[in-house]
Amino acid sequence: MNAEQLSTWLSAIASPQRMRILSQIVSEPLHVSELARRVQMSRPLLYMHLTKLEEAGFVAGHHELTPDGKALKLFHALPFSSTIDLATLSAAVAATDAHNTRQPDESE
């Protein structure tokens, strides 16, 4: 993981609102309307937060049909663990630096 990836990953859970969302779906998947009620958030704002969490790998969503044929989008938390220490930060910066260091072409 490079520094950009680490920063994106950390910022996805650095929001108190996203922490609340994760705390609500840790024990059971919830559909968006129920989750919005529990965290007292509009559905559009909730979707914005869920998108960031999903892109970072903290949640997954899927559609489910109710017995009456209504489609609901449910989200559940994905397990994760992280240790952020100086070694982790140094490795991320080193990966970024290695990627950004341009090797000259043989023709130069």
C-alpha cells in the first residue's frame, strides 16, 4: 500500500458519521432506509458515505427482493484490522516514492 492508498483508506473511516454507520451494520446487514433512520441522515448523504466506505473496502452492498417484489439495497460491514505505526507509514511513503521515481530511458 502506498501513501495515497493509505491516506484514502484512513480518511474513509476518519469521519464520525462513517464510524456511526459502521457501528450500525457490524452485527446485521441493514437496508438503506433503515440505516438512514438509525443514523438520522438523509438517504443521499448516507449513500455518499456508503460509497466512500465501499470503495475503501469497509462495507459491501447487495440488492435483495422482499416477498412482495420490492428491491432493497442492504449493506454489511466487512471485517478489517489495521496497525498504523511508523513502520507502516514509512513503508507507504517508500512505495509512493519508488513509484514516483522516474527511471530514465536508455535513449536519454
